[in-house]
Amino acid sequence: MAFLCIDIGGTNTLIGLGNGDFEEKNRMKSKDFLSDIESNITKVLETTDYSKEDIEDVAVAAAGPMDREKGVFYPPNLSDSSELDEIELESSLEKFGDLQIINDCTAAVKGEYEYGKSSENMVYITISSGIGLGAIFNGDLVSGADGNFGEVGHMKVNGDLECGCGGLGHWEAYSSGNRMLKMAEELFDKRFDSAIQLFEAYQNQDYKAELAVQKMKEVNSEALANIINLYNPDKIVFGGPVALNHYSILIEDIEEKVEEMAVNKMPEMVPAELEDQSVLYGLRTFCH
């Protein structure tokens, strides 16, 4: 019997399928995937040697707060369209097998713990379309009462910029892939068409790009010091394209500042060993 793992991110959805190890992987835009979940999974299966009847377990991770009893999640980084304010997963996915719905960072930290160089007290932080955290303390996975542990992207850290969720001054409002361009425009009166353009301008010593990146570094320092003080991890693993593509700038360059600001002992900080596959491999651990 096979398993089906689905990582629904703020931008892309990864689908993994196999029996034992992953044998097939597929990537598509999350908005496309969510437009017709059942049909898109069926199309993926048609490209493999597996049929719907072969699937026993389905594990799905969602980037956003969830209500597991209702089988829905609320994606602040996909909600530009009002149709995506609440996404129902259960009715479409339970047709393919025994379903588990898991927070994406909870799955990611499990993946890094099981497949990477693990620590018994570690947190995983994604900085991507949004920002979130998963944690393992004393070797045990933490998920929270409703499975929504670690929504640190909505922690108030600085100022009053509007976050994608509507709150003010949240970490995501400054440093997430979906909001950094708006931050640069609102605070420094400079419009960038993409994160790539912003960081290229930064490398070319564009003054306003430097101000925007410096603001991200300040906010990241404050947020990480808060996390170290709250959770006391001995290891922080970073994932998500914003963190991984600009790791030396956004993470390595602020380590001394974070250590100065933190009350607790400074943990080891490293990029995710599984890169953009942490969630998918974490989901695998929830299947038989």
C-alpha cells in the first residue's frame, strides 16, 4: 500500500507519493492545486504506477492556522482572493485514504529531526511567503491544542505595518516574502517588482534597498531573540526560500546581534538539511 503526502505552501504545493520511500514528486502552484484538489491529485496519480485504491495514508500540511475538527485551514498568505479565506480539505482528501492534517512547520521540524542532524530541543523556522515555527522539546513533537503551535509570524515585533492577516506590526509584515516589498515601499518609498530585484539592488549598494534589508535584519534579530528566550532551543533550523536563498545576509549576519539580545544561551543556527523538502519528509513520518 502507498502513502500520499501533500505540502500546501503559501506559493507552491509539493506532492509526494510512494511505498517506503518517495517514488514520485510533483510541484504546482498552490492556487492551482486548491482550485480542484481531487482532480489535481487524480492527474498526478495518472502519471504514476499507483491507483487511487493503492493509497492507504494521506498526510497534508497546510501553511496557516487550521481547524482539524472541521478539516479546514485559513491561509493568510493565499487570501488575496476572498474564495481562499477558508479552504476545506477533508472532503476532497479523505477519498484517497486515512487523512491527517498537520501544520507545515510541525511537519518540517519532524522531517529535520528524523532525517537531518537532529537535536532533542530544536525549532524549525520557515521564512517564506509567511513565517512559522515547529518545535521538538525533549525529543517530543509539540503541536498545540488545535495543531496551531508556533504561529510566530504573527508575533508583534516592531512598528505598525499591516500584516497579511490584518494585524499590525507582525514579524511577517516586515520579513516575509509576501510583505517585504510592501514594507520597502511604505517605509522607504522604493518600489521593487520582486524579492530577487530587491536583493540584487541590495548587492549593488542601492541605498533604499540597503535600508529595507537592514530593517528585515533588525526585525529578524528581535524575533529570534524572543524565540530563544521563550523556547530555549539548542538548535534553530531555517527553511523557506527567503531564509535559504539569502541565508548569509538575513541569518548569519545577525547572529552576534541575536546573541546580544537573547537572555538564554545562544543556540546553534543552521539551514535546513532537507532544503525545501523538510515538510514533505516530515509528513512521511506520519504515514504507516
